[in-house]
Amino acid sequence: MDLYDAINGRRSVREFTDRDVPAPVVRKLLEAAVRAPTAGNLQPWRFHVVRDRVVKRMLAAAAGGQSFIERAPVVIVVEAELEASARGYGSRGEHLYAIQDTAAAVENMLLAAVAEGLGACWVGAFSEEAASAALGLPAGRRPLAMVPVGYPAGRARRTGREPFEKFTDYV
């Protein structure tokens, strides 16, 4: 798939079929994620691939009851290992670069999902504490995004975008 087709075709998908997402396809999403740039090439990301119904239910609860998380065949939780970023860049690494690095990984994952005919949604509205407890995360590992993934049930609505000129200054 052409890169621009993937970019223009990406939608936030919240309705999925019951069809399973095969492990080799999930692997492609993760491979795309780790090709993202990171500060100092520290690669502070960690990923939890969740298929367990009970854990997905707990993640949905952590996200304020967003039930589509529970209904997705797979949920990939993207986490930052804060110490890795702090070792390289101190407080700025821990509080900014770790977030930027994982955000780039999530975007790569979302575009790879489009290329694979999947739907996905970037979820950031959740209790980090509850998500950490659901996954049994160690201290220093911060969950920053949940990405429910599956085959779309229908076509997601295209949302409007303002023209880039509205947000761009040239110097």
C-alpha cells in the first residue's frame, strides 16, 4: 500500500468483527512500531499484546468503560520504560522524549494496521494506575496508549481536517 493511501485511509475504528487477528499480522504491527525514531536510539518502548478477555475487560474499565477496548480481538498497550529515557537524557528524557518516542511507535502501528486491512484506535484516556495494575507492570514502566486492533465491522466515518495552512507559519 502506498504511504499516502495509508495516511489518508487511517480512521479511528471502534467496531470490530469477531475475526481473530493472526499472530504474524500482530508481529508486523510491532515490527512497524519499533522502526519509529527514538531519542538517542534508546528505544524505551515496551508492548503488551492482550488477548485475554479478563485483562481486556480490566483495560476497558481503566479507560472509563470504553467497551470497544474489550470487544477488540487484540489490544496492544504501549508503555515507556522511563529509566531508559532518563539514563540518556535525564528529566527531559523521562518526561518528554519517552512520550514522543512511544507516540511515534503508535503512529507507525496505526499506519501498519491500515496497510494490513485492520482497524485500530489510539486510546489515551485511561487511568495509568488501573492499566498498570491490570497488566502487572513494574515500577518505572508507564502505560501511555492502548491500541485496540481488529478487522473493522463496516466503514469508519471520515472526520474532517482543517487545511495545513491554518496551522503553518513560514519564517
